[in-house]
Amino acid sequence: MLKIRVPATSANIGPGFDCLGLALTLYNYFSVEPSDSYELVNVEEEFNNSDNLFLEAYRYTSGLLGSETPVKVTFDCNIPISRGLGSSSALITAGAIAANKLCGDKMSSGELFQVISDIEGHPDNVAPCLYGGMTASLQNDGRWLSAQISIDSRFKFCVLIPDFEVSTEQARAILPSEYSREDSVFNSSHAILLCEALRTGNMGLLMASAKDRIHEPYRMRLIHDYDLVRDICLDDSDSVFLISGSGSTCMMISMSELSEKSRSRIHEGTSHNWEIRDLQISQGACYWEDHKWKTII
């Protein structure tokens, strides 16, 4: 039996809209075995069909490899859906990996990255999901490119996951169709310095650079209690407060964990339930072999 583990991902990271992403220690697990017919186990009824993203990616990749074997797949998913933590990318990445593994590892990790990005349509979540850590990605002449960005190990990542969804379609629709040159320059300069701040552990530089004019000013309107939760986190310590992906999850990056007092203020003072989780930067997609998880790359 093939076992696969893929991490949650947080894209954008403030000014890095549709470019930056990082992998976090929250995982979906899949057990895959050849079968006489397709069978999805432990999947909600609305996703237990041919449109399931794992299954779509598996069949698409199998088709590219010229061999499609029906499979029984058991899901153990911990990444919440429509919360800005890369749940779709995790399913697509796992499905493509499963197809490649069952076809004899014919694709390199770089070839898998091209396929997965083609299916997803953008690389900002799938790159960290596959490769781990923090990545910057773009498309050039029809090919997807990605590079690793180092992160100082002292940084701590706290995700705040509310009990309501923000759909990707809704989050895209609220954005303007055009931006000023001033806003474009603002974001590109801030994104460059943000990467340097994360690499060097410069908290002051991170606080100055983790500002965005492209998506956060608009998407924050879709997140209930956003201002209150942000203010509590920023009052707690030197930190930055970001929307994870398209929301509704938010993320705090700091050199210290969110205090118990601040956690209580969020739980007691907001109109929705917020799950607060301390996560770390994760390695990328893995498969189980020889009694341990091995990375795909």
C-alpha cells in the first residue's frame, strides 16, 4: 500500500500575492492501493465523486504516463476546506504523486511540479506543498519556475482558523481589476524586503515589509472579527498579522508564541469560534517507506 503525506500551505505572505507560499506542519494523509474500481473512503458525500480533486489529479497524471490503474484511496484529511490553507493544492499534489508512484516514478519532482501547477493553474500553493519550506514561484514562457527561500528558524507561525469559509471565487471577485503604478511598486518592493527579513530573522524589517495593497485591504472585509483578532495579535508582541491565502484563516509571525491571555481574548471576545494552532515550517510532500516518511524531492 502506498501512503502519502502532504502539508497545508499558506500563500501570498502579505505582499507576495500569487507568488510566495510556505508549507506548514498540518497534514492530509492518503492510503492508496490498486483496485478493480475507484473507491474513495472517509470522504464527505459531496466530494465522493469523479470531481474529487485527488481523483482528477490522479487520472490526469496517469493519462500523461500512459497507464491508469483504478485505486482505492482512504482519506485522513486535517487541512480545513476553503480556509486559505491550500486544501485543494494538497489534494491535487497527492493525487499526482500517487499516479507517478504507481506508474514506477517515471516523473522527476520537477516534472511533477509542472503537472501539478498546470492542474491547479497557479504555483503559489503547490510549490511549497511539493517542495516544502518557503517558495517563490512564477510562470515563464509556459513553464512554471520555483525557488526556495530560507527562513530564520527563530520565527514562530500561529494560524488562526475561524469556523467560517471564504471561497476562492468570492475572494477573487472582491479584488479590483486594475492597480495603480504606486501600489504595484509598493508591493514589489515590500515583497523583496519581506523575503530578506524572513531569511535574516530581522523582526523590525519584517514588520515594515509585510504590508500589502493588492489583496488584504479588500479580503479583510470578508473575514468576521478581522480587526479585533488582528489588534489582539499585534498588541501581544512584535509580530505581523497576515491573511493566509485568500482567507478566512489568518497567520501571525513572531519570535514568540501568542500568549494565553491573548488567546483567551480572541476566544471570549469574537463572534465566531477561532481555532488557534502553533505550527512550524514543514518539509514537502512525503511517502512512507522503510518505516519513515521520505520526501518526494
